[in-house]
Amino acid sequence: MPAETHGVISLLPALFAIVLTLVSRQVLLSLFTGIWIGATILVGWNPVGGAAYSLQLVIDNVTASFNSKLLLFTFLSGAMLGMIFLSGGMNALAQRIISRIETRKQAELGTSVLGMLIFVDSYASTMITGSVMRPITDKFDISREKLAYLLDSTTSPVVSVAVVSTWVGFEVGLIKEQFTALGIDQSAFVVFLQSIPFRFYSLLAVVLVFILVGMGWNFGPMKRAERRAKEEGKVLGDDADPLIETREEDIETPDYVDSRWWYFAAPIVALVAVTGFGLLYSGGWPTKVPVEALKGAATADSILWGVFSACALLLAILVGHARVELEAVSDAIFEGFKMVMFPVAVLSLAWTIGSVSEALGVGPYVVSVAEGIITPELLPAVVFLAAAIISFSIGTSWGTMGIMFPVAVPLAFNLGAPLPGAIGAILTGSLFGDHCSPISDTTVLS
């Protein structure tokens, strides 16, 4: 942590990033503007020098060993999703579930369970679950409003706490960045696991779905929508204007492929198994007990091994068993890369704005202001509310995490607040916007 701070000026990068995002709704532009402002301050208020330094800071953060591994993990996750879409494995698994649905309540439960089962990526979960279950929910006169709620409450909340997903690299990377800056000698992945029980909003959002479905409860506009669907057979209101009535996927399964459910299950099992083994082995297992091994695990290496193994297995399945041409597989991989370009860009800029804030001494300044005002016990609640407000306003959980981590983690560390609780508050508060902000990409997709 830097010995000096620029005082209130140290807040300018994050503050400008928040305000500009609220006004423009452009997260990447806003984050880079915050980086440029911070770099300009660091080079003596020279805006041209600040621009050049901004680019160098981005390069330094992206090329750092740990960060570059996480970026590669994210790209490989996209490749894996592209090949899974090509295989048709997700749809095959979904059809096995659908064949057992006979009642309205089962249709709602089936939507919820399928949304949770596809925990690798929130976009994939929403697209696949929505596309597969929409004809079924229409059949049982379940309103599209209810379908959207079920999707939005069982995709991002589950993916955000899944130990194997496209989110885990991002979240662990942000934790690792702050631990390095603060000199904290703890495993970022272990603290990530410890934060899961403290993510009350994410966990309760999922629990509430099953309570409402099980009890048959609906409230307010949802109750009116469900009454309309059941009594009039209108899953859409007369004044509804759906963003997309049908969706032609960019990655289509070839007609000659006989999709099997294990095309999806096998690589996911490989991903989880290899990642788990990598975490234990890199931490010193079997000479150390599993708990001790996890503390010293090489997180980035382990998840990289896991996702690479899943991609290799998928490639073998597609070419060897499904007999898909290599050209089609290559196209699917590049389409998968496109899916994760935004997360990669946000992650790169989030790391950079964090390093800028650290260089400006935002941590010591916020701590000095907060001492005597915020207690360690009160900190998680304050952090959660701040993250929820920001994420609802800007519509992106990843952008909110990038803004909150450089401020909240140093504050928690210096106040002596439990880090898992504070980090859990950041991660679950940031999800709030993804879950219900009208400008969130996952909300619109749902």
C-alpha cells in the first residue's frame, strides 16, 4: 500500500467512472476515462502524458502473469461454450428434463432447475433455458413475465457463486489484485469460497424462487400477468412489445449430429474434476491435507488446466464421436470468443483502474475518512448498499466490482473487518444490478 495519498483527489478516477457510466451507459469508455484521469494526475496533470501512461498501465496489468492466465481462461471458457452450443448437448439434456414435465408447477420448477444446472455462464444459461422452456411454459399458460423472473433469478445468482464458471476467474482476479496490493498472504480462491455464505442476496434470490413456485404465490403486476395468462390464455399482454420473439442462434448444431446429453455433461465434469485436482495438487496434496493444500493452491493455473481439459474433451467428442467437420468447430470456437470479449475488456480495465486507485492512495484516504464513522460490523451492510445502488444505476455487476474492490477491500482490511464478509457484500451487491436493473444486459436478455 502506498505510504502517501493524494487526498480527496484519489477518488476522482472511480468517481468519474461511476458518474460517466450513469450518464452515458458506456462501461468500457467510462472505466478508461477514469484510468486516464488517474494517470493524468500521476504524471503531473499532463493529459497527453496521462493518455500514454494509461495505455502502459493497461498493458502492464494485462501482461501480469496471474492476470494473463485469467484472460486466457476466459477466452477458453468462450471456446468451450461455443463448442457446447455446436454439440447440442445442452438442448439434449434439457429435453430429457422436459419429457418429465406434466403440470404447470413442474414447468416452473423445470425452468428454475435448468437455469441452475447450466451454471457455466449467465448468458448461456439465460439463452438456453429461455429458448428451451418458453414453448413449455407457453403450453401451460405461464406468463412471459413469470418466465423472465424465473430465468433472471436462477442464472446470474447461481453463476456468480459457482466455483466453476466464467465469473470465477474475474472475481478471484479482483480479490488477488487487492491482496497483492495490501500484502495479504492468503489464497484468493479460498477467500472466494469463504465469501459464498455471506452472499445473502444471491442465495436468497434463488431460495425465493422455489418458495414462490412451491407456494404458488404471485404479487402485484406479476399476479395480474399470471391471472391474464391462466384465465385468458394470453402469455403476453395486449400491449406487450417483446424485444425478440424468436432468436436465430449464431451457432447451430448440424442436422446430421445426434446430440447426446453427455456432450454437455462430460466436459463440465472434466472441468470441475481437473480444476479440483489442480487446486489440491498445486497446493501440495497429497503431502498436505486438502484444507492446507487449498490455501497454497495456484488458482489461475488450476482453472486454466480445467477449462483446457474440457475444451480438449469437447474437441474429441465433436470430431471423433459427433463427426463434426473441423471448419465448423473452428467457427464455433471463434463465435465463443466473441461471447467473452466484453468480459475480457471489462476485466482488463477493472484491473487497471484498481492499480491507478492504489497508486493514488485511495485506500489510506478512505480509511482515514471512515475511521470512527464506519465500524467493522457495519461495513458489510454499507458496502452492499453502495454496490447495489451503483450496479442498479449502471446495469453491470462486473463494472461495479471493478469500481468497488479498490475502495472497499482496503477499507475492510484496515478496519479489521472480516474480509470474506466484505468481499461477499461487494460481489452480491454488484449482482443486484444484473438481476433487476432495466439497463442490465442479462435483464434485457431475460
